Amino acid sequence: MTTPASKPLDPSPRVLLGPGPSNVPPRVLSALGMPPVGHLDPEFVALMDEMQGMLRRVFRTENPMTLAVSGTGSAGMEAVVANLVEPGDRMLVCVNGVFGGRMVDVAGRCGAEVSRIDRPWGEVFDPSEVEAAIKAHRPKLVGIVHAETSTGALQPVDEIARIAHENGALLAIDAVTSLAGVPVEVDGWDVDAVYSGTQKCLSCPPGLAPVSFGPRAMEAIKARKTKVQSWYLDMTLIGRYWGSDRLYHHTAPINMNYALREALAIVLEEGLDARFARHLLNAQALAAGLKAMGIDYVPAEGHRLPQLNCVTIPEGVDDLAVRKRLLSEWNVEIGGGLGDLKGKAWRIGLMGYGSRRESVTLVLSALETCLRDAGAPVEPGAALASSAEVYAGSPAASTA
């Protein structure tokens, strides 16, 4: 009996304007198809050294322990928490969305005594309330999300880092959605540990987690009384593979590292400041168009991520119906709300390669059609006209 030949893989050409993954530049896709070499091949070792230098520039740090963990952004979260806390340690987590809550879960699984403070979804923390919680709970580690993907809120962290250190605590931040989209100043803010992911503003497929550990964090790891809960994510072992010893730890995903190398090269060729300006300009144009359609933002102005726009769904409009139609008729993916915002918000990503004028134009045009067909009082063409005014008034480039 013969079996029918399988059909060739042919994914639909989606325009990924959700919370991630983002679309990937052709140059990065080409890197994925290059011939793999061994994970201890001299050529791959040289590429690891190059990538570490690139990651330090993107994180804006001199930390030697800066590398790409083999796993997605959630592996980066677990690597930071699992290495910095051991059973009985106290950790304070600031929760204003899904990923702060996930950090609480990870810390608990590592045996930490976890305390949490909460803000309503879409809001950010004031340093004074974090200071009060640190003084009350005396944690070893404070964890906070710099860019909360579930709400589009951007959390200032520099003052919180100072407060943590004055009270004997370390600070770890989640920069999964912020890295390469808005400034992440690891050394400038004196952050002890940070983790990110490849699939957001780096515009690389998901699969690696850039991390960086500062001097205080490395001292804490060396002073541990117990082994790190996770063998796979133990930085004392991974560091010997990425460091000068080059001791085998695991078989690295060679082609994903090729892809990340190319993605980092693209970021640095554009320049971080120019990249931040591009993300901000396209977000401002999107915001102007959404406002013209009567759509508001969840986070307050001044605390909004330009690369992840979390907006309220107009009254009477069916969340899922609109998102299904965007996907089926325009090949556009946007995200729905999570947790407290489920059915109440859309998350529109303009990340990395996807942060470009044509993305803004496409999603505004498609949303206008959907809203008008749903009976919303939307003036035809107002959204595009409003966004065009933003571009006309800015000399900054709007395309990647």
C-alpha cells in the first residue's frame, strides 16, 4: 500500500501586527537556511564571541555574562529567576499584567518566598510604592516588567533600581518586548539582570533569549548554597560554554544563532537611536489614526509602548469577529486582550521590521472597514488622513 505524497509546506504570508512574533527580514530568513556547523566548531565559537559583543551594544552594557539562552523569552525569565533565588530566598514581584504574574509563578517554583504588589492592568508602578514594599518585605531580588506585553505599558525602572540597591536587593527586569524598540540601558540604569526574546523588536524567529547578568548578580550566583534548580539554565554551566572555557553544555541551535546574528547586525547598522525614533514615529501615526476612529489606549499617555499598542475595543464591536476578518481578508494578525483585558482590548504590534508606514496604513484601512461595517460611527478616510499628517510633519524615516 502506498501513501500519498505530503504537500509542500506553504505558510500563509501573514502581516504580523500582534504582540509577537513579528515579521522577519529576508536577510534573517536566509541566515536560517545556511549550512549548520558543529556547536564547538571554531567558526561557531567565533560567531558566539561576535554575538556577545553585539548583545552588549544592544543592551548597552559591559557585562561579560551577556549571551543568548537556547529557548524563548520565557526561558530567559526562568534563567534569571532560577539563578538568582534559591529555596527560602525572598523575592518581590511587581505585577501589572500577565508577565509579572508569570514571574511570580516561576519564583514560587524555585522555592522563593514570594511577595507581590499589584497595579491595575495598564498602569505602572510609582517608585515610592515599590520602596515601601521593599522595606516591608526585605527581598533578595525585585522583579519588574519593563515592557508589559499584555497591556502595552512601559515601566520606568532607573529609580527603582536605585531604591532596590539602597535596600540591599537586586533588580531583574523583563525586557522581552522592549529590547531594540525603546531604550534598555542596563549599565545606565544599574540593572542587575535582564532577559529578552528574539521574536519581538529584534525581528528574529522565536527560539533564543538574550540575557545579561551584572557584577552583583554574578556574585549572588557564586554565593549560592544550593545548585540552580534547572540544570539546563544554570548560568555557571552555560557561562563555561559561552566563556573562555568553551566546555560542552548542550547542542546550541546553530541556525537560530545565525538568524540572531543577522538580526543584531541589522539593528546595529540602523543604529539604536534611529531605530527608537522609527518605532516612535510609526506609533504616533498609528495613534493619530486610531484616535480619528474613536479608539483609545489602555495605558496613560507617557507610559505607552510604541511597539505594542494596547487599545480599547469600541462599544458594540465584536473582538473576535474583527480579528478573524483581518486575518482572512487582509492576512493581518493583531492580538486580543489577555486576562482582565480579554474581549476589551486589541494589541497592535509595530515591532522591528514590522514598524513601517505600510503596516500602519494597512491596519488602519482594514480596521476602518471592519468598524464601519459593524455600524461604528467612523468617518471614511479620517484615520489615514490623520496618520499622514504625522508623517508629513516628521523628517524621521518611517520604514525599516
